[in-house]
Amino acid sequence: MTAQSLVELSKRTYEIVPLKPPVEPARLEYKNFKEAPDWRRIPAYADVTEEQFLDHRWQSKKSITRPDKLLEALRDLVSEEFIKDATEGFARAPMSVRVSPYLLSLIDWNDPYRDPLRTQFIPLKSRFLPDHPKLGLDSLHERADAPVPGLTHRYIDKALFLPLDTCPVYCRFCTRSYAVGIDTEEVEKTHFKVDEDRWRAAYTYISSRPELEDIVVSGGDAYNLRPEQIRSIGETLLGMTNIRRIRLATKGPAVMPQKILTDNEWIDAVTYISDLGRKLHKEVAVHTHFNNPNEITGITRDAMQKLFERGIRVRNQSVLIRGVNDEPETMKLLVKRLGHLNVQPYYVYVHDLVKGAEDLRTTVATGEHIETHVRGSTAGFNTPTVVVDAPGGGGKRDVHSYEFYDRTTGISIFESPSVKPGQKYLYFDPIDRLPDEGRARWADPREHQVMIDEAMRAIS
């Protein structure tokens, strides 16, 4: 092609055919989140300065760990009926309480009964439902797959390491309520406190298994590890020739993003481990946990940008929770908002069978419905996989991958051939979400095994 031809080509114009109208910026709701919550509307924080509120030390010091103190802070914001309801709810809850001022300030106290954040962290007696008859305290059998206390080796190449048993917040739906937090009136915990000897035993096992390549450091919560502990754990694991990946699991960015912005020693330790991994051609990532779009603010954005600037990969794992994110539009907004902050939506878990949280659970059908509507709303790499963590230790199974599902009895059956070949794993939908026939059968204890036997025969 001659120079003259190139000039002529550059002069051509192309007609733009608008197949779709452009979206008005104001309608891009995922970009329009609250810059900062109005913490001063809570009487206990009326005189708190912005400097204090943005300091992780103040947030941690003022986090409330007693139900009576929590309700005292809310007394001028909610009705006496709510106070009584929550008091009785805490008495029945399997999880202890810990909420930060930041988290409390995000809750809509004009409508606390329906607020998605209140739903996750403050139990109400009026919302409780009886636990499912097939529920167990450790429904995922993490302890059964533990060669060392606090180390679960279920998948061939991955292990879950629990170096501690405390968190910056305690979630009602925690699948690890058998171990996390202090004992409650309902549950005496299996504790995994910081213990160097226990850690060394875990390291010995990990290094002895050449098939292990991926370690999830959780708990509890990696947010509660001290900087020197993060460095020690990271250096030890990255120094093993078999380890290729480390994930630091934390709910912290959703409930106290201030720590990333103001705890320089902690974030420097995470950055150090991330950089060290990169030099060794190994991946270090932070796995966090946002469930609802209202959990994301300008403070969150600033924290996620700081991680992004430091080259730290962040992925998100959500739990599908009734009244929190079980509507397609809510989940799509959450997914888009996370992607906007360079947080990759990774998993959405159909709610585990957790003691004292039956009112939060959804059905397998709900998970399928959510996945169908979310897929296609954004790029595939920012589309989470909806999974059922198969009760009994089968591991994560795609929500669509059941061998059998009866929407009347709520029984679904999964197989996990790469984890435990030949075994069958049963998940049970919440009874109150079943049709009348299913609820009637579960009301009769004699029918329980009959329904399970029917399901098993259907795939034999």
C-alpha cells in the first residue's frame, strides 16, 4: 500500500450505528456508594472526630463485645421492642458478639428489622427458626479432615490453616461457630488459640506432603494476626518448595477497612509477603468477604486502592443470605461494585447448615436462580461461581452439579469424585421454604429417613 493510499484510508469516515442507547452515568448505581457513614447519628459516637473514626486503633478499641453494651449504644435509636428482641436473640445465639463502630454506623436504624447488615450480625429472637433436624455443629466436618488441630486437609493440593480463633467481627452465619469466638450459652467451643507448637506441627505436616501447593490462612481471621506473625507464617510457607500459593482470608475489609489505611505495620507485612511471593514466583492473595452492596463505602474504596497499588490481589467470597443478597438485583449490584474496586468476585456459597442461623439460609433453587441472572451482567472473570459446600466434607460443588434435587423435600445429593470418590453428600433446604407437602413430611420424624432413602434410590 502506497503512502497516498494510507492518506486516503485515514480520511475515511465510518457510520456509528447505535444499537443500544448509552447508559446515563447516574444509572450506574454500582459507582454511587456512600463516601462515609454518618457515625455521629449514633449517640455514643456523636462527638467522635473524623480522625478518630478513621483510626483502626479507635475502631478496634471501641468494638463492642457484650450484648448489653451494644444495646446500650443503640437505646436512643431503636424501640424497646427491638432491644428486648435482640437481648433474647443474643441469649440463644451460638456466636459471641463483636461489632465495630464502623459496622454499626452502616446499619439503617430507622428500619433495623429489614437492614441487611443488622441481619448478619445482630440476632433477633423473633426471627429465629428451629434448626434443621439434619444440622450438625461442624456440618463441613473440618475437624474430621484435620491431621493436626487447626489444619484441614480435604482437597488433594490445598489445606486450610487456622492459626487463631478470633475475628474483628463475629458473623451469625459463621460455619466455624464450633471454634470461633468465646464460649456462649449455646456452644462450648473447640479453641485454636495462637500456639507456636501447634503451628510447627502444622508446618511439619504441610512440608511433608508434596501434593500440597495451596494454603488458606484463615481462622478466625488473618486481620487479627500481628504483623510479625504474618511475616513468620508467610516466610515459613513460601520457603517450602511444594507451596505455590497462599491466601490470607479476612472479613476485615468489609467491617473495618480503616486498618488497611492506618495500620502501617500490618499492611507493610502483607505487602512484604506478597512481594516475597512474587520474587519466588508464587502467588499471595487476600480473600475477603463482602455480602451486601451497603458494606462498600468510600473508605472501602480507598483501602482497596491501597492494596491494588501495592500489587496485592484481592478476591471476594460471599455467602448467600436470606434478606441480604438473595435477590438477583442485589447480587448483581454487589458483583459490579466489587469489580469497580478491583476486587474479583470468586465464590458465592449457598448458606451452610449452621446452628442458630436457619432464618438466614436459602435454597439450592435460589442459588441456581441467582447464578442464572448474575451471569452475563459483567465480565466472566468477575462473575462468581455459586457453590454448595457439601455437608460432611465433600467440598465445594457447583450449585447446578447435583445428582438429584427434590424441591418438595428440599433434599439435594452431590458427589465429589476428586475429593472423596464414591461418597454421596446431602444438602437440605430450610424447611420453612418448602411447599406444604415437604413441611408436613419434615414435621414427622418418622419421615426423615424415608425421604433420604427415597432420594438415594433415585440415583441408584
